Amino acid sequence: MIKPRRLLLPVLLGGALALAQSIATAQPKSAADGINEYRNMIADGNPAELFEARGEDLWKQKRGPKAATLEKCDLGKGPGVVKGAFVELPRWFADTGKVQDLESRLLTCMEVLQGIPAAKTIATPFGRDEQRNLEGLVAWISAESKGMRFALPQAHPEERKMYELGKRAFFYRAGSYDFSCASCHGEDGKRIRLQDLPNLTRNPGDGVGFAAWPAYRVSAGELWGMQRRLNDCFRQQRFPFPGFASDVTVALSVYMGVNSRGSQSIAPSIKR
């Protein structure tokens, strides 16, 4: 008669060997995988939805000295047309004679249609008053194009000019750290603080880089538009802060947006 202990020993040894082989062949989880898991966990119930709801209400609300809505605002696809506009911005606007991104275009509409001075909004700190209203509008308008592909126009000479200016600004090194945008986002395989840094000199892929903003920043508890994102990039480079909706910020958005042609927008996304 074989004792139960003698039967148990081969089973235990076999199980231990199988576990050892499993550990040996298992792929280690990267920091990027961990961050992606974290984002997926918090993606449901993205607080950006609250900003979207606020933005939709603001679009239809009569405001400012003219007590008017923004429903006649032309974002590039005709007065009042929102769907699909975000993925074609920045672009040339004949009425202003400028290439404008979403935020600078909203400043124009708010001033012309509602009588809210653009200069007053520009002078307001991020996250307060009209700046907060802008963030809501940006969240809703971008959400209306979620899942669409970026296709920034380059037919107008000024659009091509802004692309070249944006490219120069992207590679311009200065400041106490001698940094440029390309220092972090000019090559493949870079990362900072365990986070991958997309290469924005080419199409980084769906929902990456330009195609992920605006986004709700968990660490800040606020929604950031591209203007605010670029402002913080300048801060990290130890550059002087750029003017809100200034030509350099719009030009950088043109450069990144054209490079992202074909990428699928996931904005407003969620970031750490």
C-alpha cells in the first residue's frame, strides 16, 4: 500500500516546478502598463463630464452685455455647427484674418456675439470666472467630436505659415535649462517620472499627445485645455509664460495637430 505522503510529494514538487516556470516566463509589468491600468480604472465617470454639461449649458445660455447665446458662433463648419469642428482646429478664419485654435476662436465669439471682452478673459487666472467658463465650453465642444479623426486644414497660406512657425517654436531651445518642446517630445522611447513621453514630431497614434487634450487632471482637480497645457510646458522649460491664445501657442497647436493627422480624438480624456 502506497502511503498518502508519498503520493503528495510528487504533486507538490510538480506544482512548485510549474509555478517556477510560470514566474520565469511571465512578462514584467512596465510602468506604462501600470499607468494605463490606473487610467482605465478611473475612466468610468470621468469628471470631465461635469465640465461638458456646464459647457453645453453655457453655449445655449444668454450671457454678457448683449444677452446672447453662442449658438451662432462659427467654429469653422458654419454658424452653430459643433460636431466635427474640434478635429479641424486650429484653422484660418476670414472674419478675423487669423489662424485660431478652439480657445482663441471662442474668445472671438464671446466678444462679438455676447459682448464679453476677450482682454478681460485673457487677464483672468486659469480656473476662475470666464476662464472656467472657457474650460467648460472646450470640454463640451471637444466631446462632440470624440472618436473622429484629426484633419487640420493646410490649404491657406497662413495655415502653412503657422505650421512652420510652430515647428520652429517646438525645436527652439532657451531658458535656464536650455530646453525645447523637442527635449521631451522629439524622440521615441522617452519618459519622465515613469510616464512615457509621446514623440509629437510625427503621428503618435490614436488618443495620444495632441489627440488626448483637453483633459481632466486628477492631480489638479480641474479640466485643462491645450492653452493651459502649453502654459505648463513653458513653465517646466523655465520659459516666460506665453500670452493666453498668443500666436506661439496657436502655432504649436497647428504643428502638433497637423502631425497628428488621422489620429482619433479621445478628448476630453483623463490624466494623472
